[in-house]
Amino acid sequence: MTHDVVSLAVDMINTESISGNEAPMAHFLRDYLEPRGWQVSFHEAAPGRPNVLARRGDTPPRLVFNSHIDTVPPFFPASIQDGTLYGRGACDTKSLIAAQLLAAQALVDAGRDDIALLYVVGEEVDHIGMIEANKLGLNPEFLIVGEPTESKLVTRQKGILKLNLTCEGKAAHSGYPHTGRSALEPMLDLLEQIRKHEWPAETKLGETTVNIGVLKSGKAANIVPDHAYAEVLFRVVTDQAEILAEVERMTPPEVTVKVVAANNPVELNTVEGYPTTVVSFNTDIPYFTFDGKAFLWGAGSITDAHTAGEKIEVADLIAAVDIYRTLAESLLD
């Protein structure tokens, strides 16, 4: 089992699947699961971007293991150094998928046929995979989602508000700026207001945080910029609609605000005997419509995700297989 989960994680990390290019990972999962008796189907969330659903027979699944098959850029391959596995997706979330696959197979080998696997695209961008997965009509009693939570069950996660901001101006010679209209200046004024505003705080989740992750404008220093673009991401602790309303109040007429993704904080479920935590990151859970209970657990740390040194400890990955299995057994028994 030790060799299986590590080698499987390495193979998946080495299968590049940056958001928008998830098909190679979908095909990898199908090729892995079908020889082991799983019924695998693809469901396109967008052209060329399939979600993967794997089932055992026709029994409606009581429990679904889930995570996302896309990663953030840039891709870099797997390597193992001093008991640590590195690579894009090492903790977010290909190694966790590997652990879920082996845990699910162990449950099947023990006679269970009431579980399913759902792996979706686009979690890192706009949650399109999980949104489209609702069309499958799944309604499990339990959803176990794999994300790096430092091997703790999450009791609450922050919400999110992701915005694209655009502004159009008129190009001109920078020696005669009055003959044009800068698209960048209104954008900078808005971003400065967003940066300096005192956003809400909450006892359990802490402060609302905001990250201006992308800012693009102009063609050259001697041209008044005729276009400006920004991407802004709020980690929400109260109501995302209130945050959006405040941003819209600040926004000058020249700037257009587009909501890419939005959800409020989510209360999650726990099981006695497991350590717990609260997280500031977002997941696909708010976008899945079902009547059951959601559980968020995974080895590795979110602080290593999205970095040039993304990693997971091999010992933690090995332990994750049994933890996913026993967590599922405790819910289903």
C-alpha cells in the first residue's frame, strides 16, 4: 500500500492538468479505474474539460469521495527528497486523490458498492466543474472532499468573492494626455479604496482579506493606456453580497465589475475523535447541491499549495489512505 499511494501520486502529479487543460488527468483516472471494475463516465463541464464520475453498479451512492483535477500554474513534475513529495498538485490535490482512490478500492474489496468517486474541473478558477456536476443528480448522504487541511476535519471555511474589473479609456500620446483618457487611473483609484477599506471581521473566521492578484494596463510608457484590467479576490467571513454592494458603491462609472465566483462561509461536519480546524480557503462544497453532510479533510498544508515548493510529507500521504477509509466506514456503518 505504501508504494502504491506514493507511485500513484507521482504519476498523477506528472500528468499536467492546469485549469482549462484537465482532460489528460481525466483520461488517467479512467485508465486507472476501469481495469479495477469501476464504471467510469465523462461529463463535460466545458468543451474538452470532462468531470469524472466512477461508480460500482447501479446502487445509488451513499458516500462520494470528491476533489478537483485541475491545478494552478505553473506545472512542475514530481520529486521525492528526504521523505517529502514535491510537485504541482502534491497537496492540492493529486496526492489526496491518490489516497481516496486506494481508500475507495479497499472499501469495495471489503464488499461495499454504495460509494462513488467524483473528480471535477475548474475548482481553482470558477467552480464550473462542481456547478455542472449538479446535473448528474447525485444526492449522497455523505460527501468527503479532499483538500490540504493538515490532517484535520474542517468545521468552517471562509466564503469567497472573486471579481474581474475592467475599464476602457482612449489612447493618446503621453506628451498630450489631455487628448486621451487613461483607463488605468480610475482603476488605481478604485483599487486603492479597496485596499484601505476596513472590511468586516468575525469571531470564528477572523478578518475579511482581499488580494489584488492581477493588474494589467497599457502598451508602453509613452502611450496613455486605453484599457485596464484587474482580478480581485475577497476571503469572506460574513455575507459576500454585502462586500459586493460596498465595492459597487466605490466603483466609478468608468469601471465595470463582473462577479466570477461568490459564496458565503460554510459550516461543515465533524466526527468525534478527529482533530478539527477552521480554514480561510474556499472549496467546491458550496457549489454542490445535495441533502447530505459534507466533510473536508486532507493531508498537507494549504500554505504549501500554489507555491513553487508545493509538497506533502510521504508519511502523511500514506496515513491518509487509512484515514479516508476509516472515516468513510464510520459514516456508513
